[in-house]
Amino acid sequence: TGADSASGVWAMEDRIWFPEGSPVRTLWGAGWYEKEYERVDGRWRIKRMVLRRQRLELDGNPID
């Protein structure tokens, strides 16, 4: 990273409830985002973003 670039790792967790009648009712996940930023015309912008999931469950069942 330099004066006009930066990077970071951000923890994340999400919980999603799907509408009644959907084949899956709930999703729970955890992991992190890897992000790279760049400054363009004095404003910081996301250059790259990757989601890395460490854990994912559908209806309470772990997905490998």
C-alpha cells in the first residue's frame, strides 16, 4: 500500500430469512472480506473485494 492505496480485512456475519414457500428458509454465514482501496481524484474507492466464507449453514445444516 502507498499514499493512494490501502487494504483491509473485515469480519462479516450474515443471516438471511427467505420468504415462506422457498426451498431454503434460513441462511447463516460467517467469514471475512478482503478489500483493496485506491484514491482517485481525492476520494477513496473500492478497487477489489473478495468474500471468504469460513462457515455457511442452510436451515441450520452446515455446508462443507
